[in-house]
Amino acid sequence: MSLLRWRLNRRLTAAPGGCGTEPIPPNLEAMCGVSRGGGLAARHGLMSAVLSDGRPSIRGVANPTLIDLFAGCGGMTAGFVAEGFEPILAAEWNLHAAGTYAANFGEDHMFWGDIAALAAADIPPAEVVIGGPPCQGFSNLGSKDVHDPRNKLWKEYLRVVAAAKPKIFVIENVQRFRASTEFQMLLAEADGGLLKDYRLEHGVLLAADYGVAQRRPRTIVIGSRVGPVPLPEPSHGRPGSGRQEWQTVRSRIAGLPEQPGSVALPATRTEYFGQEMPGEFKYLDLHLARRPKDKSLLRYDAIPPGGGRFDLPDELMPDCWRNKPTGTTDVMGRMRWDAPSLTIRTEFYKPEKGQYLHPQWDREDPANRVNRPITHLEAALLQDFPEDFLWCGSKIEIARQIGNAVPVGLARAIARLLLPALA
């Protein structure tokens, strides 16, 4: 699951124990037709050549150009780049998320700041615009307030679509988005408004149905002005579905050390956009332990795979759960090795927030149990990030980046669907 990276626009000072820098082999530059300090990473083993006019190409035609709005750390971009798309603009307001994006895809095309400050003159034409306006205003965990400022940011998305005039755009959001007033207004824009030239398709896709080891439902809206583009057909399903079986937690995190060696990220600093930040971190840097209290360890030990708070004995049951006999069934939950995980949210390192306990648990042998929540690395792998993805920020910032991201495999399935319509 490794990807080939050109690390561009990086300035890294490595402290002892840091990840250091890795120079680009000169022969790789020659093969890919780029030089240091420019170009784009070739992803998932795809080697870019160049056409006679200098445009990058993977399939003998120019790679489709891509704008990613509310890009976060780049989960959606990672899926599209894996299918040969060329990012030419990304926008993200969070510094550390923008830094992570820049570490993996380049700093030169990332607009770090308020998207409302992105001038129309700075928006290039692009074949595809993608993005997920911040979802907390729509989600079950958010305010569900129609006046929540986060629920207005989709209008900025439409402004960029109007300026870039893509052939296709994709909006990704939480499942509840289709029940919102903003969604109905979005549909109205396709009926004589800003999106009158686009035909919309929309639905809720389950990431597990597209090869992601996670049961994460997401609303997907595809707008096309080059003919109808239906939502992608599932490639995976439950046993007996007639499709490939769902990917499992085991397929992503088996073989990692059961007991992480550190509770802290390396003391490494990097700089993007003229701002210093923690990073860049990779792979086992993110395999971080926690220091739970003894009572928490007793609670973890009582939870079997697929179980949750209702499996706790009375003496270990907190009053807040004892007084709430129904609902929140996944909290203090333990994953199953041979099933997809449930949704990875931003606080996956807190078992009281969801089904985040490590799946290893032997009923007959208490010594063969792993009583801890999943690590940042395990959460990233369940979100389908490549093993050599680079990260910037504090532990909490990186956890937010992971939990807010679009699973890479789901993004890749959507990207693959668009290619024939763009040919």
C-alpha cells in the first residue's frame, strides 16, 4: 500500500529521533519529467510521463486537472491522484491540515486561509472540482442549526465552481446533509441557478462497499455538464452479496506492534507557508500509546469484540451510562478483527466516544488481550491512507485530520468513475 512520493517545497529540521529528509533520486526526476521544487507526486506506483506540451500524463493523455476545496489533510485528493488526476489548486483554512496536504502533494498550489478570501482571479479553470464543506453543522454530533456558519460554506464551494467551470464537480458530506435545508437549496441551484448547466446525481455511499475497511456512510453529490455520471456501483459487500467481501480491520492493522513504544510524537519541526509546525511524521511515529487509569483498563478488559458499554459489570459502569439504559450502543466498543470498523471520528483515541478498542481479545486467555484504543496510525490505515503518508501537527490536530478525512479508497472509486466522462 506504499506510494511513490516527490516531497516538494519542504524545509525540515530534524531533532534526534525525527524522521529527517529523503532526497529525490536524480534518476526519478528524469523518469518523471520534473525537477526539484515543482511538479506533483506520483501516487500508488503510477509513474507520470509528460506530453509534448509539458503536461503530465499517465495514460497517454493529459491528466485531468483537479481543485480540492476544504481539502483538509488531502484524503480526497489522495484518491484522485491515485487515479491520475493533477491537483492545481487546494484550499484549507487549518494550518496543520494544510501543512499535511503540502507535505504530500506540494505547497505551491495550496491556498491556506479563509476560502472567502480566495479571489476569483486566482481560481484556474479545472476539469473537476471536489470538496466537502465542513460537516459538523449537519452531523448528528453538530448543532444542526440552519444558521450555523459552517453550513454556509457550501456557497463558497459553488462560487469556485462558477469560476473554475469544471466539467464535473463532487460534493462529499455527512449522511444527514441530504436532509438539510442547504441541500434543498443546492438542488434549487441546479434548477435555473448557478448550477443550471449541471445534472446532479446524489446518494449515500458506504465506504465499506468500495474496498475501505470501515462502515462509514457519506453523502455524495456528483454534478456533470458532460452527460449523466451515475454514482459508482459497489465493488464489495457482506458475505453472500455476490461481490468481493468487505475488507476487514485485520486487513489493515494486523501485524503492527500490539504495545506502542511511545506516548509522544518525535520532536521534529517543519515549516510551510512561512509557519513552523510539528512534523513531518510518518508511519510508526503515529503508533502512539496512551496512559489509561487502572479502572479504565478494567473496563477495557470486560469488553469482547463487537461489544460495548452494555457489557460492563455494574461495579465498572459509570453513572452517566447507568442512568441511560438505551442509545449510544457503540461507545466503549471493541472492534472485530474480521469485519470493517465503524466510523472513525476525530476522537478515536477515546474509547468512550465509539467502537475504538483494539480488536484483540481472547475469552479464554486474558493474557492475550490488547486493552487500549486504536492508535493514530491504526486509525489512518482504517481510513485507507497509504503507509508512507506524511503528517503535520500535534497529536490532537492529526487525529482531527484523520477523522475528518474522506476515506482514500472511497475517493478513488469516485475518481475512477469520472475518468470515462472526461475522456
